[in-house]
Amino acid sequence: MLYEGAVIIKIEDVTFYYESVKVLDGITIEVQRGEFLGLIGPNGSGKTTLLRCISGVLKPRVGVIYVDGQRIDKLKLIEVAQICASVPTELSSEFNLTVSDFVFLGRYPYVKGIWWESKEDEQIVEEVLKSFQLHHLADRKLSEISSGEKQRALLAKAVVQKPKVMLVDEPSAHLDLKYKLEVMEYLKELSRRKITIIAASHDVNLLSKYCDRIIILNSGKIVSFGRPEEVITEELIRKVYGVEATIMRNGNETFVVPKRPLR
Amino acid sequence: MGESIVRQKILRLVMVTVIGLSTLFILFILSLTLGPVEMGFSEALTSLINVLKNGGRTSNINELIVYHIRLPRAICVIGVGIGLSIAGAVMQAIIRNPLVDPYITGVSSGAAFGVCLAMFAGITIVKIPFYTIPLAAFLGALLAFLLTMFLAEASGGMTLSYVLAGVVVGIAFSSFTTIFLVLGGEKLHGALFWLFGSFAYVSWKVVWIVFVPSLSLSIIVLLYARELNVILLGDEQAMQSGLDVQSFKRLMIIITSLLTSVCVAFTGIIGFLGLVVPHIARILMGSDHRILLPTVMLVGANVLMIADIIARTVLKPVELPVGAITSLIGVPFFAYLLIKRGREYVV
Amino acid sequence: MDAAGIIGNKLKYYYVHSRINYPTRVVGTVLNKRQLAIIIIVIVAIAAISTGTWMAWKSGTIFGPKYPITITDALNRTVIVEEKPQRIVSTAPSITELLFALDLGDKVVGVTDYCDYPPEVVEMRENGTIESIGGYWDPNLEKIVKLNADLVLLDAGVPAHQDLAGQLDSLNITAVALYPGETIDEIYDNIRLVGKIAGEKNKADKLVKDMTSRINDVQSAVKDVENKSSVLFALWLNPVYTCGNDTFLSRIIYLAGGVNVFADLSGWPTVSLEEIVTRKPDVILVTATMMGEKPEDIINSLKNDALWNSTPAVQNNKVYILLGQGENIFLRPSVRVVEAVELLARILYPDIFHTEIPNVIGDNYTDYLPSTFLTAVFTTSTLLVYAYN
């Protein structure tokens, strides 16, 4: 039981190129089990690319990623999916699945039969639908529900996947203030249940409110890594975003108030 | 806690199967009554039962006609209806565009090219001349498909590469076909007839080679219904859900191309079926492929059966190519879809 | 190096540990179950296809061992004809003409919609003595079966007829495919083949002999011509669609002592007007039944066109419009090919044959030919048919 609760994701010196453009440069991180980790950085800093590497969709040429103690490049996608669940910013719905059809897809890595999900799968889905207040929408088409409900459906699908790590990209992009906070509360609750959350977002304030630690990426490199109140400084905002800002502190919480872009 | 979701789905599947099979049965017997030799519904049914009881041996002219002419034709219509519709549904799922049809990998152009080449060169295979055209069509379709596959893989194996490669290969083969048609003149009259698609010359020798592969390949596709659901999420999300997208797509493209080639080889190009039927099925039963695919099979068989019956009766005694009928029904439907939903798919 | 080593050890331990934690990986079992299902489906399918087709073939080719005439037809099929055919179905206008020329008209029970020669075919179809079996490119199998025929003659050059052969086999109806008739010899072969099957061998031999001698007559008449007339045979004018060297039509031109201006092409090419003008055809033949224009208008439009008018054919009033039977004798590879050769020879060399052929040739084409055996054959057969009814 020595390492129980210790490192769940270890990224060692990962460098990634799209064609010949270096997008990630020597990233080395250790993420603890149950940690709520925030990824911030300007556009093109490599946040999404890093998430895609951890989800096994992209394979870095240099460096190694370990998830749950295993080298990710030695695992099949279906095995990665049993450890990491991804929550994308948006869901595409040309084919208009129903909410329950969609959430059931989260069970894909586990279903043993060729066709139907088992009683157990079904129970898990029903519980999760209920806890996300989606059960009354189960037969509705994805195109017919609000964006807040869509975001919940996305989260529900990831939760149904019973992951140890959840990779969340822009969890609050299209949401109003209430839903933004709601989503973050869900994520926080999950992290309390020992599910590691890695969330990438532009919303520095939102992340610093909820995250245990924050990584700041710029041009594929880690600029800073630590607790929000330590990491987020006026100098750093100026350096990374090129914006003059004031940092306000209220107890444990840190707020960035941007003033004007630097010339 | 309501009714179990899975149980509900199974119930709906059983319902759709029962309804689909019963309408298909009625259409099937109806199609047995049609032809220059007049027969009533019950007459056709009893002829069928009698001749089947005797294992096809009979001297009664009605029974002979039912067994040797109309029965193989009806079975073949069902087989092709199933095959083309399933191929269409799968292509739409993996390309994630509901406006594509199974000919997208260029197989139909390849098949047409094969037929025209064989006729132009005057090739007949000794001993089995009846298989010359189907074989030429099948080889042409396979050639086109392999070229598409090669081009697509060489250009990265992305979804779009398959579509573009298919279009390019299709155009290339079509232009060759046009050249042959211009050079060949009268010799290729028969090829034109084939191009429109017809079931008029189906016999027992052909039925097995169409129906069995079509049905069994469709059943193999059914086994992958869950994966087809996952792929609806898009390539990246499907991978993150644990599906090996690239090899799955390759497998599906191979199966659907085989399926389309078999159908095209014996009955020519039957347009719009593979495009329209999955839509009808989706409107009826939703997008879960475990229900959708069986529905697609049943709707496909029913629709092609109706089209074939129309083709045989509307201008009696002249028989229209069934491809013309499906296109006639399909074009307005497609136009409607394009206007209503087309702008959602602008790349 | 040291750090990496430590991490490595740690992870090795962790790896083992996590394996113990998660012993059930379901990946393998799902695929295996499915693979098994697929293998079973494929095996069943292959078995079904092979037994099904094998049985279909077998039942289709069962014939008694004691039939008198065995022949090999144009599709290389071995066909056994049980007894003298009494109810014959023809699936092509050329075959119908051949049957009537062999005095078998009274045995014909089914012809295509296009069969219109000899003229009594049309009458017999109208009064119900002969039934229609559909088109030439798409004959209807059920109609053939309904006629209870004991011999169906097919054209091996038509794909639908090839399929029909297989279906008729499985219905135990004797079907014989004739050659497409791309050469005169193929036509002779067809005549002999039908004669053999229908028990009219002597008539067939006589017909072939007569045809041969009439063609020889034409050839000996034109053999001393020094400047051979060049011919453009236009099947359509807009665009011009003509015959290449390897076609039946081109052979007729040569037998009549002419030269095909497009002898360097093959098949049925479309050619440009420019190309035609540079090749200077002496004579132009146009098949015009399908054009729907007055023959005089066609000739006038060629005369009024500066390019067409530059050809010797148009300048010397040597454009001939073929209509109806005058067209059919050229297009149907059958017994009347002889008449086509005779007519064309008279068009090309009026001086040799002392005839003047008008520019429009229709059903009355025989007026310009020497009255001979073939017309006699058709008249006798007509009389016989009327007598029979």
C-alpha cells in the first residue's frame, strides 16, 4: 500500500511536435491522486495538446507518460479509457443521439457483451443520470437540451466511465455564471472522491478558486507550477499574457483584475 | 425508477422487426404475383408453397414461373436492399456526414468501368458467360476501392482523405467509362442497361452469390453496432472513449465496399437507396445503431421491394430499371434533406 | 541517471501493484467472442453460397442422355436438342429474318417488338399468331416461358441474352445462342446452325450457297474498278457517328467494292466534320429512320453547309438517305446482307450495273435489285404461312 494515493500521472520530459512545430517542450509533472489541477496559459500555449497526450490520442516522440503506473504508449486505447476520461469543450451531434444513448457510450470500455450493456452498466448510468439531474431528460435528443444540460451530459458520460483521472478542456466555455460555478462544484466534488481532475481553461479566476495546484504554460513550457496563491502574481500575468493586472487576495482566494494590454 | 432502458430498447427492436418482417412478407408475395402471366395473391402463395414442398420440381407452369423467375428475383431484391442500405448507414456513421452514400469510395464507377471494359474488349469467360459481367463489375469495383484505399492511406488515412480519394478515383473511372461508351457505340448498349440497375435477369445461380454475402456481411456489421455508436462522437472523442478509430474505420470501409461491390456486380447501380434508407430509419428509430441497423435492413428490403414492384407495373408491359425508380423517389427526398439540414454540414 | 533509476524502480513496483488492483481487463474477451461470431458467419456463408450455386447449376444442366442433336452454340455451351422444334422463339429481328428465310416462319411463336420483316411478321403479331416477347435488349423471360417454346434462339452479343441462356437452362427450355454476326461467315454459321437444329440442313446449305454466289457476282463485277469509291456511313449526323474497320457495316462496304473513309478507326467512333472534309468521301450514306426529319431536308442541310458541301459526295449529289427496310438491310446482320451489298454496289458504281438509284431509299429498296432467289424465298414462305392459317 506504499504508493496508494500517491502519483497517478507522471509526465517525464515530454516534447511534442505538430509536423515541425514544437508545441510541448520538456514537460515534466507529477500529479497526485485526487488532486484538482488547473492548466492555464494563453492561446497556443499547449494546454489542449497536453490533455490530448495524457488521453492517449497523441503520442509524443520524446518523453514518457505514465498513467496509473503504466507507460501510456504500451496501453491500448480501451485500457487508457478505463483510467482517463476526457470531457471535451463541445459535443458534435450530427446524428442526434438521446441523452441516455450518449451517457451510455461512457460504458464502452467496460461492456463485456457484444451488444447490450449489462444490468450493472445500466445501474451505474441511471445513478449518474440522477445525480446530474438528467434522468427526466434521458429520452430527449442532444440538440433539444440547453447548453448547461449539455455540459452536465458531457460530465455524466465521463463519470460513467469510472475514471481515475478526468481531463477537462474549457469546462465553462459556453456557460453563464451559475452553470460555470455548478460545473466547477461538480468537479471539486469528484476530486474529493479521489478522482484526479486536470482542467484547462482561460478563466484564471475560476481555476484559482477551485484548483489545488496550477500549471502555467507558455509556448509549450511550464512557466510556473504550484498553489494558486503562490503562482499567480502580477509579474507572471504580465510575462505570460502581456497584460497589466492587479492581483487581489481575499483569504485563500486570488483574483486577477486585468487592466490593459502591454505594448 | 422507470422501465430499464436496455429492456425498452430490446422491446422496440422486437416491435420493429415484427412490423418490418410482416410488411416485407406481404410485399414479397405481392411481387410473386406480378408478371405477364397473371396470378392472384393466394394463387402465388399456394404455388410457392407447393413448389417449395417439391424442392423445385414441378411441371405446373405457374409454379415453374414462381420458382424459377419470380422467387429468385424477390430474394435478390431483399439481399441488395439490405446490403446497400447497411453500407450506406455505415458510411454515413464513419464519415459522420448523413449526406453520403455507399458509392463514396468509387466502387460504382469502378464497377461500371469493369463492365464497359469487358464489353468493349468483347471478353466472355468460356463456360460461364453469364458471370462475365458480374465478375467484371466486381473486379472493377474492387480495383476502384483498392485505389481509393491506397490514395487515402497514403494521404494520412483521415476521414476526409477517404472521401476525397473516393471522389477522385470515381471521376477517373467515370471518364474512362465515358470514353468506352463513345468508342463502343452499339456494342455497349447492354452496358447502359446494366448501369441503370435491373433485377430482370436474376436466376438461382446468381441469388446465392448476392443474397448470402450481403446478409452475412450485414450481420457482421451488426456485431459492431456499439462501436458505430461510439464513432458518432467524432474521431477524437471516440478514441478517448477507448475505440481504436483508425483500424475500426478501415475494417468498416472494407466491409461496406465489399457489400456494395457484391450488390453492384449483379444488379447494376441502384442510386439513392443507401442514402435515403438510413435517414428514414433514423427518423423512425433514432441513432442507436443496435436498433438503427436492423431497422435499416428491414426498411431497405421493403423500400427496394416497393421500387421493384413499381418498376414492373407502372409502364406494364415495359419494365423500367429499378435504379431509375429509386432515383426518382430519392432525388426529391435528398433535395429536401439538403435544404433542411444541408447547412449543418458545410465544411 | 540516478533519479531516473529510482523513479524506474518505484514505477516497476507500482506497475505490479496496480496490476493486482485491476486484474479484470475485458478487452480480450470482447474481441474473441466477436471474432468467433464472425468466423462462424463467414463459414456458414461460404457453405451456403457454394452448395446453393452448385445445386442451381446441377439442376439447370440435367438433360437426358439420349437426345439426338448435340451442338455447341455461340456462347460455347453444349446444347442437346431433343426433337425437331415446333415452337420457336426469336429474340432478335435478325434471327426472325433468318427463320423466315429458312421457311420456318410457321414454327415461330414469339418475336421481339422490333421484328418487322418479312412483313407478315407484323401481321401475324397483330392477329395473335405470333406473340411479342418484349424488346431486343430486354426480352421478357416470363413471356417466353408462357409461350411454352421448345427452342429459344438468342443473340450471344447481347448481355441480357447471356443471362437468359442460364435461366432458360434452369427451366429446361432449350436455348441456343447465335453469333452476333459481325462477319459474313458468322451469318453463314448462324444459318447452318439453325438449319441443323431445326432439321432444315439442306435449305440452310442452299441459302448459304446462294448468298455466296450473289456476293461473288457483285465482287466480280466491281473487281476491275480502278478508282474505288470512298464511303462515309453515318449512323447519326449530329455528331457524326460512323463505323470503324472491324464492323459489320465496314465489311459490307468492302464487299460492294468501296472503301470505308474511316477504315483506320475501329468500333463505332464519333468523328468531327473537319476530319470528314479532309477525307473527301465520294458517297455518303445516312441512316435516318430515327432522325425524324424529312430526307430532302437532311440532304438540303448538307448542301447548304459550306463544309459538307466541300465533299465530293455532296457536290456530286451522292448522298443517300436510308429509311425503314432500306436501313435495316444494312444494320441487321442476317440473310439480307446480300441485298445490302448489291444495293451499295449499285449506288457506288451505277455505270457498271446500269442502274440509277434515287437519293432516298426506303422499304421499296428491292425495286433496284435483280429479282432473285432470296425474294422468292420470302414470297414462298409468306404463301406457306397463309396456307397454314
